[in-house]
Amino acid sequence: MRAAAVFALSAAVTVPAVVHAPAAHADWTGASGITLDDGRYRLSLPTNALWVKVSVLASTAPDAAVLASTEALTASSYNWITDAPFALPAGTVFGDYPVRVDYRLPGETTKKWTGGTYSFRPHIGVSEMSWNRATTSYDQRQAVLSGKTTLWNPATGDRTAAPQGTKVSLKISTYSGNYGTITTTATTRADGTFSVPVTPNGSVQSGTATVVTAGTVNDPDADAYIPSLGVDPLVYRISANVNKYRVLAGTNVQVTGHVQRYTPSGWKPFAGAPVVGTGTEPGYNDTTAVNVLGGATSSATGTFSFAAKAQYSTDFVYTSLRPSVYIQNSRAFDRSDIVVPQQFTFSPYVITLDEHGTVTATGGFNGYCTVTQPVQLQASLDGGRTWRVLRSGTNNTYCGYKFVVQGYASALYRVHHPETNEFVAKAGPSLKRARTDTRFSAFTISPTRPAVNGKMTVSGTVQRKVGGLWKPLAGAKLTLVFKPRNESQWYWVTKSITTDSSGRFSYRATAYEDGSWAAYLNTTGTYFYSETKAVYIDAR
């Protein structure tokens, strides 16, 4: 939209058709103006104005002379912009001059605004910028930013090179896994150009260049935008192996392998590559390695070797290169399977030693028994210095186990779990279990041929083993049993026979009929069971 003056011809006199009546309303309060870098003037004024005239005055005095004026303006984005810079009279001194704006809005009279200033000064700024390459890369991380500065003279309209030594402030927005800003200053050469090396360690997103040494007269242009600079990601491939499949948490597994990179001449060994082993699969957007287990720098031939410390949560070792803007891990990694046995606890178990020397152990695991686990019942005869396996087995569906095995007279017993892929090797608490050996050193019946229902004397001696020697067992309770001829069943006769202080006993029994007689020890929790040999009595 253009503002235009309308003229009518009458009697050879040119008279504006617009009538300049006294202002009936207050001036529009939103007016403002600014001098553009190319010398044009931008005025903030409603774009539906019927007429706009901008004048540059010699001073702020009421009768100041008009140095230049124009009605050639174009409406653009809520503003009016002069079609050309103002041409002030020759010899006009560089400086800032007052601006008067005459305008008329629809339905209003002609109004005036005098709050603006026109900058009649040389304009200095950055006009061109470019990079010496399209991208940075793993090997070429530095790029050179070049630019050109110019000086525009409003008196002549000429645009020339900025003076040598002009300072240009550069603010460069980068991305190297994290966003950052590089701030530096360039100095122009005699032809107004400048160059500055930049190491973004990634890409350049944007930036600005601003002249900071404009002089006392020159007017700096608005910021010039720095072009973006991309990244050429590196292409690589990697292979790795581990020296063992099962490893305890907190201990090392050795990872070895080879890494190559793709070059214009094909795949080549990648020397100096930052190799890393992680317990988490590398992600495409990772900027740092996650759950690092270990790492190394590859050799001149691309080989590497490092110790990876496994954790309880480790199921795999992912070998790749440390991520960066140049290296994206999802493009290449090698996975090595490992297992790390987990910690667990035994539920309290029970181990008993009965009078016949039988050891019974029952218990279970606290945890998930998704896989059958090996379990051992062990015994030590030397106070826990060495252990021998009495019986091996596995847990049942409910994580429980039971062992029944012949044991020792005196020993330490425990339950042991050998190391598996699921659980660590672990032994439960040691429990002391012991009994004392006993024996019948003598057992006689007299007379040997008693009458039927006649009396006979059953006597003998009971001993216990102490320190390898047999000693009398005083106060022992004995049971006397009888088995009739032609029967297989034994019947007890009495359970109240007691040995004296010498371990001897004597009991008057009735010879019921022909049959076998024997005695055995009523054991308690401290003695092993013992019995006599059967004695056959032929009753008359």
C-alpha cells in the first residue's frame, strides 16, 4: 500500500486536494521510528493511513529548516518504510537529526508527530559470512568462519570496505552433546574481511556477528546471522569377546576385540578409538555412556582389551565407542552374554543326629527358585577347617530340600550351595551335632535251661566311650525284650532296668516259654543306640 498526495488543477494553480484543518483529536500515541541499516526510515504507524509525509529537520527549533522530506512510503507489517534513504544537502554534517511526521488516518484530520530521529551516519556492519566446509567430523573438528564488513556512506550512497582493524564480536551457538556458546572476536583486514578458526566439537546451530568498534560517528548495523554448520557422523564396526561367561559381582571380566572405521578406501583399523563397555544397551540419542563397566583406547591396529567390572544387574556387556556427536552408538555395538550370580539367604535349617547315627537336614532358600539349584550337606571333623560332602541334591518346587544320611559321632554340619549361574556359592551356619557311643560289654542269662514260668537272672554291663576308652555307663535305662519260638515279633518285658555305678544291671525274669531274649539301651539325646545279641533259652 502506498501513501499518495492527490492534486487538482484549477486556473493553472496546483493545490493539494487534502484540506489541512486544525487537529480535532489528539495525536496517535503509538508512533515511533528508526533508521534502517540502508538509510531508509521505518515508521510505526497504522497502515490504513490515508497520507504520510516524513521530513528531516535541521534542528528542534520551531522554525527549523526542512533538510529533506518524502511522501514515498510503503506499508509493510504494521509499519511504513521510506522507499529510499533521505538525500540531505551536500555538506550536511554526520549526526542525528529530528524527524517530523505529518499523517492523516481515516475519519480524522491531519496530525503531526515529532518524536523521531533520523541517523545521518555511516553504517558499518557484517554483510557476508560462510564456513570453509559444510560439516565438521571426527578428524576435522575445526572450521574457519569468514566474513566481510562494509561501510555505507549516506552522503554519497557508496558502500565500501570497513576500516582495517574493525572488531567483530561473534557469538556462536553449538551442540556437542550439550548446547553451548562460543564467544570470540575477529579483526578485519585491509579489505574489510575477517576469518576466525572455530572448534565447536560438533555442530553450529546459529549465531550472531556484531561490529563492536564502530567509531564515534559510525552507526553499527543490526546483528548478522552466522550460518549453521553440520556434522559428518563417523561410521564404524566393532567386535568383542569376554574371557568367561560367569563372573561374580564386583570382579572383572576381560573384554578383547577389534574396531574398524569406514574410509574412502574401505574399512581400516580404527586407532585411538574410545572403546567402552556398558551394562546397558547403547541408545541412539545417548550423549554419554550409561552404566559403564570399563573401557580402553584402541591400539594402532584397532585392537583393544579392558577389564569390565560386573554388577549384580549385569546380563550383557555391550562394547561400543563412547558416544558423541560424531559417534552414535546405535550404529555399531557388540553384545557379550555373561551371568552374574545373585546373592541369596538360607532360611533357618534344622539338622538332627538320631541314636542310630542318621543325620537329617531340612530347610530352604529365601528367594526365587525358578531354576533347580544344587544343595549339599557337608560335615567337618576338624572344627571347620575342611569340609566333606555327605550328600548332594537339589531343591524342590518350593525352594526346600531334605537330606537323610549316615553321619559321624561328633562333627560340624552345614548346608552349602555351590555357585551357579543364578546364585553365588554360599554356606549356611555350622551346627555341632554329637552323641556318645555305647555298648553292652556283657549279657548273660542263668540258668540257661530254666523251668517254664520259672525264674532266671538276666545280667550284664553297659559302657560308654569317652576319649577313646570304654567307661561304665551308670544310670542307663534298659529295655528287656522276648521273642517266642516260631514268631518274628519281639515283645518288651520291662523298660525300667537301670545300671548301677559300674554300669552293671541284673533283673529277675520269668521264662515264659522257649524263645530269644535281648536287651537294648533306652537312648536319650546324648547317646547312640546299642543292643545285645539275642540269647536263646530252652525252657523245660
